[in-house]
Amino acid sequence: MKARFQTKETILYSDLENRNFPTFNVGDSIDVSLIVKEGDKERIQLFSGDVIAMHNNGISSTFTVRTIASNGVGVEKILPYYSPIISGIKLVKKGVVRRAKLYYIRKRVGKAARIQEKVLTRTQKEHLQD
């Protein structure tokens, strides 16, 4: 059965619903912990960046994270939300955007590529950490 035809019941049976990821949206900065296999060893690699797109499609939902690597080269990763290689997601900061897809950030450099941070109260920050 293809992933896009799976329903909520199949998600429940596949043990993927038990993930405790914070709710994040486009424009937020997140840290994604990925499990990387090197030979017979496993380690956790951290990939941090801004969420520039989300595709909600059931169990095959994906999100795109973009960061700027060395020499100003942009790196994007399209990650399946329910992938077993994702060990955790940490929400760093919330962003204020008015678009569902932030592909225009690819063409911008420096301060023009920044996303405005949403100012949260202390109680909202505590709620996000839970």
C-alpha cells in the first residue's frame, strides 16, 4: 500500500503517532536530530535551520528545512515527518511569515533572508517547552 493512501488507523498501528515532536509551522527555526549509520555504528547528527515548506499528506507528510552552510552555500533537506531516522525535533524560535511556502528566501542573501521572530510571553514559552 502506498504511503499516501494510509489512513489514521494505519498510522496508529505503525507506532509513529507516539512521537512527541513540538508543533511547528513554516517560518520557524528548528533543530532536527537525525540518526546517521556509519558502518555498524549509529550516531545522532544535528541539522538546524528554518522551515520553508510543509506538505501535509497523511503519513507521507514532509517538511523542508533550509540553512546556510560554509561559504554562504544554502543547504536544504526535505524530511518525512514520520521518518524513523528522525530521533527528535526541537523548536528554537517561532517566526512571523505571511506565506505558506518561503521559496523566495532562496534568492535572498544576508539580512534580506532573515525571518522576523515572533515575540512570545513567558507562559507561551513554557507551553512550547512541554
